[in-house]
Amino acid sequence: MINTKNAIDNSELSENIVDRNWLESELSCLDEYEPYDWGSLDPLTLGKPVKYIPHKGFIVEGGKENV
């Protein structure tokens, strides 16, 4: 019988490996790549501002509705 309480599904495990590989990779050569092309969108105007509150975490200013 499989203990589902401690089981990690394969997709979650795969994501963890991808995340770990990215974090441990050599990032000093990223300037060799072209910057991402946002087209006509201004990435600084997308979404809502967030602020960090110690011991609470990130808070979406104005609430999460209509993001």
C-alpha cells in the first residue's frame, strides 16, 4: 500500500528538480542573451503592486480581486 500522506507526485518532484537546477546554474553569462521582448506591453504596469510585511509575507496592495 502507498502512503499518500508522504507521497510527492511526479510533476511536483520534476518542478523541484528544474527549480534546483536553475538556482544552482551558472548565471554570470546571462548578459549574453537578448532581453525579453515584451512587445507593446510595459511590464512595470502589469498586475498590482505588492509590499512585504515581516512575519506575514507579501501582500497584494488593493486586494487580489481584478488582478
